Amino acid sequence: MRGYNIIVVYNENADKILMCKRKKEPYKGLANFVGGKIEKNENGLDAAYRELKEETTITKDDITLLHMMDFTYYLENCYLEVYVGKLNKIIDVKGTENKLFWSTLDNNFFDETQYAGEGNIGHIVRHIQTLKGELLK
């Protein structure tokens, strides 16, 4: 089964989340979280930190990631691991794979014309918001 991850990165004040505008399919042109493939024999958390560094220049020194939830798509033979974390300082994020931007939390993340994932981004953000105090200490 193929593994993928997405990483929900909050800024240091936990009032914005890092998003990317996808340059390729799936979800070309839509906003999404950063993330990527989990390589064969790679630990999920290590893969999340690797993808985060590759796509944003954020390192383990800048953020502590928590494994929050998983989605398994049996008919597509893949799974998705969701990680969340808050930056411990101001970071100038940079990426070449997709355009990165900070999003405020008052958006409709369920809007499938703007956001990837068939409503999953909205579900993830809402779930984090209910647990925000616990997750983003």
C-alpha cells in the first residue's frame, strides 16, 4: 500500500496555517497542505519531517510534529498520514514545488472549488480547532 502524508503547519501564534497552491494534478490549482510520499522502509514521522524540509525549508528545530490522524483508501491501495505542528519561531518559508502562502483560519476549508481533498481539509482544520489547546501547546 502506498503511503502519503500531509503536514498542517501553524505559524508561531497559531492564527494562520501554511498552505500551498498545487502546480500539478491531482488538485492542480487548488490550495492544499504541504506533504508528499512516504518512501519504502521510511518511518512516517521521518517522512513528514523530510517532506516539510524539502517543500518549505522548515526543519525539526523549527517545529514539533504530532501524528494526528490517518485516512486509508482501500480501493485506491493507499493511505494518508496527517501531522500537525506549530512553529516555535518566525520562519521565512521557501519552496519551489508549489507556491506557499499563509492562510487565516476564517476561510471555508470545505469549499472544493478552492481546497483540495474533497472536504478533508475542512474536516482536518475543524478537528484541530476542537483540540487546538492540546495539539498546539
